[in-house]
Amino acid sequence: MSVLRNIREEKMNKEVCFEYHKKKICVNAFVCDSIWKKFKGLMFSRRENAIAQVFEFSNPTFTRIHSLFVLFPFVAIWIDE
């Protein structure tokens, strides 16, 4: 368990900032940089262990998300830059 936590802490290196209702919001997030990580996302995670995730793509792309096997509410935000 501690090994997995260390890997997550190393990868949680992306600070994402955006403006919402004239208020700047910054979040430290886990970078999903492989197809497997993007596929798995929050599936099978527990709410108390869930962390913010960033899905980066090298080119503009059309993508879909789903909440299959995600048993808690979440928010998805698309950022273009």
C-alpha cells in the first residue's frame, strides 16, 4: 500500500489552475499519461482515496467519459490550454 501511495505522490506533480466565477482555483492532480491510466481513471476507487486526475493529450481530440464502476459523484472539467 505504501509503495502505491509513493508512486501516486511522485506522479501528483501537475498543478492545474482555472478561473470559475471570477475566482482562481488551483488543484494538485495525478497525471494520467498512459492509455491504461486514462482507461482506468476513477474506476474501482473509493471516495476517500480518490484524487484529482489530469488527462493530457498531445493533440486536440474528441473523447468520452463514463462513470461505470465509479460509485461516487465526481466533476469533469475540460481545459483547452
